[in-house]
Amino acid sequence: MSKRGRTRSAVRGVGALVVVLAVVLVAGCQVDSGSGSSIQANANPNGVATPKAVAQAKVTVSPADRAENVAVDAAVTVAASGGSLTRVEVTYDGKAVEGALDEARTSWSTEAGSLLPDRVYQVHAVARNAEGKVTQTNQTFTTAKPAKVLGTDIEPLNGSTVGVGMPIVVKFTAPVKDRVEVEKRLVVETSKPVVGAWHWFSSEEVHYRPKKYWPAHTEVRLSVNTKDVNAGDGVWGVKDRVRRFRIANSVVTKVDLDKSHRARVYINGKWARSIRVTGGKAGWRTRNGVKVVLEKRQNFQFTNEAIGARERYRLVGRWALRVTWSGEFLHSAPWSVGSQGYSNTSHGCVGMSVSDSGWLWQVSQVGDPVEVTSSSGAQMPATGNGWGDWNLSWKEWKAGSALS
């Protein structure tokens, strides 16, 4: 009997102990609301308080993911909230776009105008929150195609051989507003030392010439590096081009229509031949100044309709070198042999015998300079009627460069 009594007392003691422990555990889970602490705590199985987890950083990118037809003057921005940026990469075709991160490291952006047209851009951004947890974002966007393409038409032709007076002529398919940026992309390399410069005749045409005639037998390479160049007003270059050509012998023809009525031809600086000539008569005076051979023709027919003359004629010149688009040639003129070397009787051309014109035709190249002295003739213009580039002084020529 006494044994059963001891057992019930032990049970009552254990029950009291359980109640006491329960009270202690409940009291240990309470937070003093009067302490001013902003830290929230949660109970774990061991009765230890732990802070609540901090939210991950959020990354926002503009332009939006997979956006299309994005304007090239748009800025790319990457922003982080609830953390800071640790890495931002914006690339296209493996090339990086430069951008700047603010001091707080919460915002990264490019300058307006950093984008190129018709490109797919990849954006990779990494941010960390206060606990060091990482958030990564990968997005893409595509820029719009250019409103206008900056194409080029170039002379001389690739692989050609030209005379020492030949300018490099680049004509654009759209107006160039930013001439400085485009001119920087036009690179001339030569096998012999040459001092030269570009000259803009309009927003769509620019020429290059040396200070003096090209050195004979010079190899010339023109690189038109206009791919991805912003020419302004929505005009973009989309392709690079290269032109290689060679300078031939130096053949310079000096024509005097005032006194001697002779054409003196110099090859590589040495006098080679003196030719009796006739030039333009009153009302049709041959233009004065430096012209450049534009093309070589054979059996060319001259008519009064071609130049607007009243007197009718149909004449064929066996050998003809064109020097203006308006109709001036150095050509065979057997019908005026009696005047050659004495007076001017033509409608502006420089006429000579068949044998002399044949010799000159054979030794000449497109691009050879023809220097005409005709005090009564109008001045050959620098542009608009052939390649009159050499009629500008070197000072005037350089003034036409966007980089001068």
C-alpha cells in the first residue's frame, strides 16, 4: 500500500515541473514592445530569436526586355532598388557600350547617342542586397534601322591608273550634316610622301587632292571607313569601302592661246613635244585655267547642237581628250590646220593635227592636267564642269576641309 502512494506523489511532482517549464518557455518568446527595437524575431525549435530575411534587390532595365525599333539616341539605364549594382554589361556583337555608375551604385546609364542602328543589344546586370544575396538580370533589345543609308560613289575606279592631276572624288547618296565625323573616316595612304587635304564642294560631295600634282608612279589607297558613322539627320553609314589606284607618268600639257598658239607637253618634268593648236574664237573662248582629262574618246562626232551653236556642222575628231562636261576637248581638227599655231577659230576646243593629237592621246591618261592660258577666256570653275580642283589655291583648298 505504501508503494502505490509514493508513485502518485511522483506523478504530481512531474506535472508541476511541466507547468513551470511551460511558463518559462512562453515568457522567453516575448519581445519587449517598449524597447524601441525594429528587428522582428521568430522562434526556432531551440528557443533562439532570428531576424526576418531581407528581400532581394530588384533590377530594372530600360529599354524593356525584347523591345524593338529602339531609337539610336535613346539612353540605356539600369537601376537597382533594395541593393546596389555590382556589374553592368551592355554589348552588341561582342563589343561593349560604355556607361557610368552613380556614387550610390544604384543607377547606371549610357550617354544618349551611344547606340548604333539595326543592332541586337544584350544587357547583363548584377545587384546585391544588404545580406549579399545576388540578383541577376539578362535582357535584350533591338535598335531601329537607319532612316537613310550613307552610300558612296568613288572615283577613280578601283585598280585604275590615272594622271597626276586626278582628284579623289567621293559622292554620297545622302546629305552629310556632320562633315567632321565623316571626313575623319576618309583615310588616304600613299607609297610616296604626299601633302594633301579634303575639300567639301557640297554636303554630298568631297574631293581630295595633293598640294601639288601627285608624284608619278605613286600607289594610292583610299579607305572609306563609314560603317556605323552617324552623318546626322538619321543618315548612317552601313559599309566600309576601299579603293586602290596608281598614278601613271607625269604628263602635263601647257596650252598658250594668247601668243604662241602652242601646246607644250612635259613628261615626268621634261619637255617632250610642242604642238601647233587653235582655240576658241570670239564668243566661244576656251576657258582659262587648269583642267583635267575626263575621258579619252576616238572618232568623236562634234555637232553644233551639242553646244548650242547656230552655225551647223558635223565633224569627227579621230582622237579626242575631253576636259569639260560642257564640250571642251583637245582633239584632231584637220579642218583647221591652216589656223593652228596662228589664230583661234574653234568653238572652244583646242584643235591640232591628226598626228599630233594621236601622239598626245597615246601618252595621256584620264586625270592628266591641262593648263590653259587664255586671257580672253572665262575662268575654269573649281566644280560643276569637270575637275577644276587645281584652280583653287592651296589656302583656299584647305579652307574647304571640315578638319582644317
